[in-house]
Amino acid sequence: MASNRNGAQRGSAKFDRLVPAGPNFRTASFKPRVPPTSHSPGSALRRSSPASLAARNGDGALTSKLLLKGGQGRKEKLLKLVNVGSAEKLPCTANLVYEYWVPGRVRVAVRLRPRNAEEMVADADFADCVELQPEFKRLKLRKNNWDSDTYEFDEVFTESASQKRVYEVVAKPVVESVLDGYNGTVMAYGQTGTGKTFTVGQLGEDDYSSRGIMVRSMEDILADLCPDTDSVTVSYLQLYMETIQDLLNPANDNIPIVEDPRSGDVSLPGATLVEIRDQQSFLELLRVGEAHRFAANTKLNTESSRSHAILMVHVKRSVLEGEVIAHSENDDASHLTKPSKPLVRKSKLVVVDLAGSERIHKSGSEGHTLEEAKSINLSLSALGKCINALAENSAHVPIRDSKLTRLLRDSFGGTARTSLIVTIGPSPRHRGETSSTILFGQRAMKVENMLKIKEEFDYKSLSRRLEVQLDKLIAENERQLKSFEAEVDKINLEAQSRVVDVERNFADALEKERLKCQLEYMDLVKQLEHKLVLSQERHECNGFGDGHGEGPGPSSADEVAEIKRLLENEINRRKAAEEEVEYLKSQLGKYSQTEAGGDAEILNLRNILEDEARQKKKLEEEIIILRSQLLQSNYEADQMRRCLEGGGSGAAFSAMDSSMSQVRHSQLRDTENGQKASVATLFEQVGLQKILTLLESEDPSVRIHAVKVVANLAAEEVNQKRIVEAGGLSSLLTLLRRYEDETVRRVAAGAIANLAMNEANQELIMAEGGITLLSLTASDAEDPQTLRMVAGAIANLCGNDKLLMKLRSQGGIKALLGIVRCGHPDVLSQVARGIANFAKCESRASTQGIKSGRSFLVEDGALPWIVQNANNEAPPIRRHIELALCHLAQHEVNAKDMISGGALWELVRISRDCSREDIRNLARRTLNSSPTFKSELRRLRIEY
């Protein structure tokens, strides 16, 4: 919308300057919203950061206030969870509410109704009393043929202005503010018969293009909401004879107005609320309401509205404040996810079709219609008085003089963004009414509101989610514990059975061998005894037979020798039997040791079970810590609310806002430092080798978390050498080769890009085929973030002089040029950086005589894209491309290709208009040093 042109309002603050929308500020253009393509929780929920909102608005246009809502009844339960001590420390359980305040003036547009048939006849000899100058946003109201008054508005619509243009200029910015969480009001004011109802409430049943503000507003709201998480409800009322009536339920004809004494918000608790899911149901609702609205036939309008129609649209949206992932300290696959805080934004859109102001002698009202006209004029007069008081900064604003002013308390001087369209007619017969309407709009332009957005933290929902997650973790731990116990029992039984079988088998074998040896020994002893007896008998017989006293004969000596030999054999066999017995005893000892080894295995399993129990205890302790942190934040929010309630002056609130801003800055710094500290702690406690081992995990979640930790570690230069030495580079390349998961590939490519910043690692990446894997990933991926990581890694490799030939031969340049299909500015910035690095290294190699011939970039077809993006709107892309052009132009062999490709014109432009002086001077030196360029510039008669 146009800026304020009246001198009286030039110093007022502009709402269109900065408006916070989610985590970013949005500008005054208010571009049309794109409906969400997916209703998944990740896409439907919107992220916001209250601290970033306060930090980015340094001029003080945005202020914030922290409230703590809730009841006293659940205080004791919250104390048990947080364990903070006495009940006085927490006055209530919390729905934490952040409020952001932005100044915004009431925007006023004027619309001229075309002449009707009666005016064409009655005013045929008279010129219109209104002259429009839409290009200057002003109009002239003629007093006579030679004198006129000039007025300026935010927008001026001629009689030919379309309904769509009126909506986009007047109401669409308000609707978008409502979708961002602010309250908004769109109101039509003017004389009877000037087109207020047509502008606001036209349904467009016969002509689709004639739809009014109500219908078009609901179309935009429904297109932007997510049916799964957001909701919109509507109530349709009329103010008739100072009585609020429900147009959706005519029996409800005296609805009270209730004001919140703390916030000043106005509500109508008795009004019918209807939830809207589609546009057709909303049109049916409007038809029902219009059928119950009071109208009458007057001289000024055949269907004159005799009541003020008020459409209230309540929008409720869900967003997310943030998400933090905390890893377990152990090196196993378990992890704990801290859910983000659920945040709710509630806003309200009020569309008001005021009844027309009229003079009795012109409208011809009489009887009951006269009483209606009096009531209408009284309410409009009260509205005018309030606007006058607000415009003049009066100490007293007579809001309670009429129910209309009480209903619109938030729209003028309140917290809603307000747009007013005043409708006028061209007839000179109604010049007085036209002048009064214009002056009303002029006064309304001086009114300034303080826009407010509320974000409520629903801790009840967050507590339920934490309890569900806790129950899942406990159940999973119990299942794992039961499984381990069953496995230990099974292994123990098997070991005991094996030991018993081995003992029984060896005992049986030993007994059999012992019996066998004893039997053989006894047999041998008997044989020896028998032989000894025979030998003695023979000896005696031989002695008596000779009778000559001669010694034994030869046969006796042989028998003695034989006996000795047999005795020696028996001794040897006995020794062999004893050795075999010893061998069997040693075997029995070995099997006894085997049994002891089974006991050691059982002991090892018991140790594993004890480790699992300790891990379970650590998980429970982490959950308790998370709960304590959650409830500690409740306590801090309560202390902040006490400070806000205790401050009595504007200075106190200003000091509190300043301190809150400092706290938010410190919280952001602490959060960042805490994340780095947590990664460092994980690195020290778990160990790099174990983290790299988790990259091979079968659990996708564990694998993703592990590669994220490696990527975070690779971002620090001190860790890169250790990661490469431990085999982390090979593991990351393996992830790119084996897994098709988009998250794994994106984070792995980011980690490789971090490692590629080190020159020593660049050669290792090339040696292990990293550029080939990055090229394949670039051709398969579609996600902009993945492509940005891949392009960043290739861009880092392009900055190494030694790798130019190998990088080009393995498809690195073609991969960069293929990535430009994405079109995302961040991706194109990385591509441009890689091309600039490659061109710089190529230029250096050509200067040193290492390379000759045309540039590889020219041969691979990169020159058209370079020329096309040399004047890109994004500064990073333009700066890198300009630098690449200058390096390419430094060698005469590329000059002809650059001239035919249009690069010469871009070089001339860079030498004149480049924002960086070093690039501008480089372009000038290049043009002066190239004979081909100088000849072409002389031929074209171009001065540079």
C-alpha cells in the first residue's frame, strides 16, 4: 500500500515497514501465499523463534511482553514434577504466552461509485463534484466551478476499479496479518447507496468476479490453513437499534458484550460459532445471514441496510518453537529425542459492513424506518467522536457511548491491523454527505494502533507427549531386559548340559581304560608266575638228573634270559600304561578348564546384563533431567510474569523489555555453546572409533544420528585429521555409495565438504573416488539441501591446483553444471563458487606454463551459464561469476569464445558497475591487456 501522503501523518510509524511472520520478517509487498503441498507434521507446523524476532528488530519498532496464564489448581502437581520447593515459587501452572507489539496506522482507501440511472437523468447538466487523481492517491471535491478541496488517501479507486483490485489493496494485507497471528479489521463506511455492501458482502453467485471482501478473505484463509492442525470458526452478527443479534440464529437477539479487564479484549460469548472446512459451507452461511439481515426501501437505495453487519473469523494455527536431539552417552543404538514445544497462535478477522449514514429529508424515512435511521446515525456519530478523540490524542475516548464503538474498540486505537474503505457517490446533490465521508476517512488515517501477536505454549500437550515417549522407552527397555535375561538363561543351561555330558563321557572312558589296564597287568603277572614256576621245575629236574654237581645247562640260561626279557617288556608296558593314565588325567584337567571357561562366559553375559541395567538407569536420569529443565522454564516464565505485573510505569516496561532482549541473546549464545559442548563431550566420552562404527548400524535412526555427529566434528579443523586417520573419510564415501536415504546422503555430503576444506584431505578424497561418488549423488538427488552440500564439496575440490585434470576427467565440472537444474539460490551460489575456484586455478596454471589451450570450462559448455548469471540478483552468485569471467578473460586463447558468447559485454559492465573495487580493477586490467578484446571494442566503438 502507498505511504501516507498527508502532512499531518508524515511522522507516524508505518506498519508496512516490518511485520514479523514466523521466524522471519516479511515486507510490505504481502506476496500471495502458496497453499501447503503436504499435511505431514513437518510441513504443516510452522517454526517460530521469539528471540530472533526481538533480536532482528533493533530500532525498537517491535516490543514484546511475556504473560503466564493458567489456574492455581495444578500448582502442587507441577511442584512434584519440578521439585522446586515451596508452593509460593509457582503461583500457577503455565500456558506461556509471548506477545509481540508492532505500531501500525489505520489504512484508508476511497472508492467512487459510478453514476446510476437516476443520477444520469437528474445531474445531466452538472459535472461530478468529485475528481479523482489515482496516480497521486488523492481526490478533489469541488465547491463550485472555480474552487475545490484536495485530499490524499492511501489508495484511491475509480468507478471502474475491479472487486479483485479493491480486495488485494484494502483487505489482503489484513488477511495475511491475521494468518501470521495478528488481529485484523476491514470496514466499509459511507453514505447510503454508495456501494458498501457490494464492496464487502457481495457473494458473486451470478458473476464470479463480483465477489466481495468477505468471500475473497475466506478463500485466502482456507487456502493457507492445514486442515489437520489448524481451524477457522465464523460468527455472523448484526447491530440493529443498539442490539446485537445473531444472523445465524435469529432467536438469539440480545447478545451481551464482555470485556476482559486485564487485556481489554472484547468477546461475544453468546454468539453462534460455526467451524468452516470449505468455501461452499461459508457461502451457505453468508446466504443464511443475509436472509435474516434487516433492509428497507428508501429514496437513496431500494435495498438499504438498516443494521451494521459484522463477520468475525477466528483463526487458530499451530507452530513449533524448535527441536533438540540429545544422544545417549553410551555407544549403542539408543537415543532420546526432546520434542519441541507446541505453540498456538490465535487471531481474529472482523469484517464490518456499516449501515449508511443518511439525512432524513433525502432518504424519506418515516415511521419505523425513521427510528432505524436515528439509531444508525447515533452509532456512526459515536464512532466519529471516538476517531476524533484518537486522532487528537485526547485523554478521554468515548468508547462506551455506543455498542458499535465497544465492538470496534480493538480496531481503532487497539491491537488490530485496520483497513477502512470509504465509499462516495459522484452526484453534486449529495456533496455535503460526500464531504462528511471524506473527512471521516481523513481523521481515521491519523489513528495508530499497536498490533499484537500472541504465541501460547501448550505445556499440557507437551507433557502428554513426554509421558508417551517415556512409556515407550520404558517398555522398550523392559523388552530388551527380558530378552537378555532369556538369552542368558538359555546359554547357561546349554553350558551346564555340555559340562555334564563331558564329565560323564570322560569318567566312563577313564574307568574303561583303568579296568583294561588292570586286566592286562594281572594277565601278564599270572603268565610270568606260571613261567617262573615252570622254570624252577625244569631247573630242579636238570640238577637231580646230572648228579655231578655241574651247573645248569644251556637251556636253563636261555630261559633265564627269556624271563628277564619278558620282565623288561612288562616294565615298559607298565610305564606306558602309567603315561597313558597321566595323559587321561591331563585331558580331564583340560575339560575341567573348559567347564571353567563356560562359567567365565556366563559371568561375561551377567556383566553385559548389568551394563544394560546401568544404561536403563542413565536413560531414566536423562528423562528426569529433561523434565526438570522443562519445569524450570515454567518457573522462570512465572518469575517474568511477576516482574511484568509488578511494573507500574512505561519506563519499567521499557526496562523489562530491554532485560528480556538481553536474556534472549544470552540464551541463544548458551544454546550454541551447549550444542558444541555436547558434541565435544560425546566425542571424548564415546570415542571417535565407536562413533564411526555406528555409521555401519542397521538401524536407520542410529546411522543418521552418527553421521550428523561426524559432520559436526568435521566442521572443526582440529578434528579433521583424526577423522581421516580413523577411516572416517572412507566410511562417509561408503555411505554415499551404499545408502539411498536422502538425509544420510545430505549429511554425509556436508561432512565430506567440511573435510574437503583441508588441502591434504582433498587428495585423499580424489584418490578414493570421492568426485565420482559426488557426481553420482548430484545426478540422483533432488533435494536442494543435498545438492547444496554436494556442490559445496566439489567447489572446495575445485580450489586445488593439483587436481584440475583429474577433477575434470572424473566429471566434476559436468556434475556442477548439472546441479544448476535445481535453481535454488543457495545451490547456485555454491556452483558459482566452484566455477570461480576452478577458473582461478586454471588461470594460475596457464600463467605458470603448466596448462595451455582453451579453458576446460569453455570446452565443457559452462560459458553460456556463466554469462547468463553474470548479473544475477543474488550478490554471492553475481560476485563469484564476475570473478570467474575475469580469470577466464586473462588468457588470449579464450577471448574469441568469450566474444562470441557475449562475455565481452559483461566484462565491460563489470569494469564499470561492479560493487567490488578489486573485481572492477581486475576487469579493467584484463580488457587493457588483451589485444583481441581491445580490437573488438574499437570495432564496436565502445569506451571503457
